[in-house]
Amino acid sequence: MSRFPSVYAMPANVINFPATVSAPVNPLPPLEKLDFTVQSFSADYEPIKGAGHISSKKYRMNIRLDTEVDLGVCKGRYEIINNSRLYDIAGKALAEHAPARALSGAKLEEKISEEGAQSFFDLSFPALTEDVQQMRGRSTGLIFRILGWNSFDGSSPVKFSTGAIDGFCTNGMVWGEYDLFGRRHTAGFNEADLSKFFAAAFSSFQEKIRLLRVEAQKPLDITAAEKFLKSKFSERRAAQLLERFAVEAVERGASLWALRSALTFYASHNSTAFGVRNTGLDNEARTLYQREDEVRRVVESAGWRELLAA
């Protein structure tokens, strides 16, 4: 028996996309963990204790229906975009703009934080893999990647980013600010904008790989690496990253690429060196993706460009 029998009869505040969005078969692997429905209902409150509850005209609760968990309270104009609908839109856009071979063998990793209030789907496309020759002679394969981030607690917009996964170590990376898509949870969300974003992402992939190949052959001594890290991170974090740079340099050579790999290791793994603090809110996925965004800003900084130009 639902704990919200009267609430479920209330109208949901959910974005209604055109029916044509769900018509094509989604070419991507199916959602499982993220395939839940969230609905928005008027938030009840008790202005005077014992006097009874009334419904708010300004705020609404977002309820995950399968678990009956309250994922957040938002203002009335907030519009829910359920994961399945967002994923279908992404699938349609990819079917239109991805190279013919790209979707074959696509892989999906699903993660949630805070019982679903933060939802992430990480798509990789092994058919779009490019080799990067490292300074020590060994190549690593970079796999094209799309990361989607949805939320139901009002903390962030709908976001997509593109990047790559290093096939050697499974480190993930995202590109710069011009390779990010973000839209608020409002009725103005436009699927055509997302379609254009994906089209541009595929067309620019080769140029991104070319730049990374330059980094892989750019020598970087440990003194310069230390100076750069101390300019971007706390002393403790910089020391940890410098130690990781030394590890990466053994395999890849002392290069700017090895420093990038140290940073992406930090962003991709809940490891002994870079542990995620357990807050009791299932926060690992959210924390790691926040780290990825932090690293993105670091590697598109003026300081990073100076290392490349030195």
C-alpha cells in the first residue's frame, strides 16, 4: 500500500516532449538502475503544530515512485525530466548524428547518488577508439565517451559532456567548457539543442585526439609538475597528485600526458590515495563526477597551456 495514496492522484509536473521523440527504437543499451519514474506533487506543511497540514502553492516535492522516497523539494516552475525520457532523446540524437559504426557495441554504466536524486549515465563507444602513442613507446586507446547527469533535487541542470576513456587504465576524462551541454529543468528544454551538441561532439573528436597526441610527446619534469599542481590544489592534494604523476611517468614517460593521467586517475577512482568521504548519502558517483569537472577546469586553464607551450 502506498504511503501517498491521495498524493498520487495529483497531477505531475513533468515535461511532456512531442510524441515523436519516443517513436524510434533507442539504439543504446537499455537503462536498468536509472529506469525509475519521478513525479512532482504539492508539498504539504504544518504552519501551526497540531492545526493540520496545508498544501504549498510555491513548492513541490519530487517523489521517486518505486521506492516512495522524497528526492527533493523545488519551486513550482521546476520541471521533471525523467531519466528514461532523457535517455530516449539522447538515443534519437545519437542515431541521427553518430558515425555509422559508432553505436555498435556501445556500453552503458549507470550510477546514482542520494537514492536517485542524482543520476548518471556514462556511455562509451569502443567502435570509436583512437590510439595515442606515449613517450615510452606504448600506445593507449582512447574511447569516445558521453556522460549524462540528471537530477531531481534542484541542485543542478540537465548536463551532458563528451570526452574519452583511457583503455589502458579506465581513467575517464571530459573535454573543455565548449564541450558541455546544460539546460535548466524548465519547460524551455529543447531536444534540438541536444541534437546539435552531439553532432558537434562527433565532428570534433579527431581534433581532440590530435591535441592529446601532442601532450603525450611533451616532456615535463617533476619540478614543473609540482609547481603547477601547487597552483591549482591544496598542498596535501598537490603532493598526492605529484606522487601519482611519478607513477604514471614510469609507464607513460615524464610528459604532460602523464600529468593529465594522474589528474584523471584522481577523478575516476575512489582509491586509497584519493578516497571519497562517506557521508551516508551514497555520494561516491556525485563526488567523482564533480572531480571530473574540477579536472576539466584545471586542464583548460592558462597554466596548462603554458606547460604545453614551454
